[in-house]
Amino acid sequence: MEPNSFKEFKTMIGRSAGTMPMTSNLYQVNLSAPPIFRKGGSGIYDPVKEIEAERTIDYYANSITLPSRAVTTGELNNVGQIRRFATGQTASEINIQFILTKDQRHRYFFEQWLNHTASDSDNTVGFYDDYVVDMEILKFENGPAGHQQTAAYKLFGAFPFNVGQLELNNEQTNLVQLDVAFYFERYRMDQTMPQELRAKPSKFSLKDLYSDTSIPQFLDTILGDFPVNGGNRLV
């Protein structure tokens, strides 16, 4: 293999749709209301508004940050260089940006969630299990059978801790977007890539694999058909 060979790169990503670069769109957010919304008591969230917000959250989630993972470390330095050792794991918070509707249903949804988590009227907080939920972020890609799920991120014990500010002005009309930040206990990431997106043998059909994308055609305009082992042409 030649170092930094574009032809080799074309061969590598040409083995299946699954080896092509990941795209930044095509995702789904599954987020339910916290259990405290379904408990009795004064000031409980309207169940009709809850259903409306839950059913439309995914449609108005304009952007989302996937969680990161880091290992926490300690240090030991008796003599010479510092030696670092693992002590645990930590995960970052995530942020979801929503396009607001004119009735501001999602703003109201998260305002009520925060108010039931930590009330600013009587200075009380809710029980942990009553305001946390498990949420999912599903990633899709274009494949031979259309939009196919390739990965799933499941966040355990998630809850919003910050509802961002909004800016109104008398300038050119624009869409208003709301940032909501979430904490969570931990997350798991799994590949859910279907078999038809996985790598295939070196002899493959361009027509069979790439009827859904323009990337191979773009590459072909630069270097021609995808080579296989030894630089042979496709068969």
C-alpha cells in the first residue's frame, strides 16, 4: 500500500456503504417526559401538552451534540517522571438545540421539567428517580435499503439542567432556537449497522452498492472506476 494513496482510500471506502464517511444529519432523538409529570399533586403538567411535546421533540431537534467519554486519572510521583493511573470515567453533558414553535410548547415542557426538579417557589427538590429519564440518540445513514440505522447512543439517568436564553430583536426575521443542556449518569454506544452496509469482498459491483449516493460518481470524475486488489478494474 502506498502511503496516503487516494486510490487506496477509494478502494477502502468502496467495499461497502458502511465504510463511507459518516454524515452529520439523519438522526433521531427519543426523549420521554419524566415520571413526576404523571404523578398526582397540584401544578402537575397537563397530560395533553405532555403528549404534544413528546411527539414533536424529535422533529424540532435541529442539532445535537453526542456525548464524549474521558478517563479520570490520579498522579504518583516518587522520583522522576509523573506516573498517571486511571481512577474512573466521566462523561460530558450534551446539548440539544430546538427550533421553537409559535406556541413555545417545548420551552414550556422543559420549564416545567426544571420546576419539578428544583422548585424556585418553595425551595424544594424532587426525588431523583422522579425527574430522570433514559434517552436515545439514533444515527442513520443512506444505504441500499434507504435510511438505515447505524448506531445508537443510550443515555441513562438524563435530565435537563439548563434552558438557554432567547434573544428577540427588531432586525430581519429569523427562526428562534432554544438550547437545552442535559446531565446524565452514563451512556452506551452500540453499532446497529445492518448486514448490507458491512464490508464486502474485494470484487464488488458499483451499481449494487452505490445506487443511493453520489460520492462514488464524484470520485469517479477524479480517478475513474474503483480499483480492486492489484489495481484491476471492476468486473
